Amino acid sequence: MVKLLTLYSGRLGTWMEIVAGTALIGVMVLIGSDIVGRLFGCPVPGTYEIVSLAGGLIIGLALPATSRAKGHVATDILLARLPEKSRLFLTVTTRLIGIILFLLAAYGMVSMGVRFKESGEVTAELSLSFYYVVYAIGGAFFVQTLILLSEIIERIKSRKDTGIP
């Protein structure tokens, strides 16, 4: 069960990272095209809207993969000086707090997406729907909770494997 959770949350995180990277490349090409187009008097319409929506996707979808890769700022200097039991307690506690926060955030994003869809909220110039992006970010937050849960389980399991009481 633990291996399946780790495997599938990792795969989802990797898939989301690929989508975020693709969106980032698309944004770079779009901004470059808009700059060149402005030089010749024909900018790309809706660039600001597309870049704004894609920016949300890039940040939201890259979060689970960044967490899995331990790419966030950490306070390892302090943790390294603590006893193993204290480190385990702090790790589990912070991951549980993260799970609660990201579940609440995921619920909030999905609720917001439902409101956007029901109201027909769209961007001003291109009439792009907001709710797709909001749903995607909510999904990324849910995957983040799965990754945090797998980290807790792996940490407790590794403690048992090493024979630490």
C-alpha cells in the first residue's frame, strides 16, 4: 500500500511537473512572440491573460514535484542537532499540518472552480474560462497531500527498519 501511494503520487507529481514545464515553455515563446510582434506593430492579443493563467498553472502544478524532490527551503541545521525521536516528531507534525492546510486549500480551489463555472466567469479579452486552471491547482494541492502522507509513512517505516525505538 505504501509503495503504491508513493508510486502513484510520484507519477502524478511528475506528470504535473511536465505540464508545468510545457506551460512555462509556451509562456516563454508567447512572450517572445509578443515582443517581436510589438516591434512590427502587431502584438499577440491576450498575452497578458494567457501568461497570468499559465503562471498559476506553472506554480501550482510544480508544487508536488518540488516537494517530492525536497526542493523547498528546509531547516536541516536545527533538525540535525535534535535526537532522532524529536526529528521524527517534528517531521510527522509538520507534514500533518501541511496535509490539513493543503486539503483545505484544495477544497477551497475546487469550490472556487465550481463558482467560476456556474457563473460563467471568463477573461476579458479572449473569454478564457478560469475554472480549468482553478481545478488544476486544486488537484495539485490534493496530490501534494498524498506526497506529504507518503513522506510520513516512509519516515516512520525507515525508523522501524533501522531498529530505532
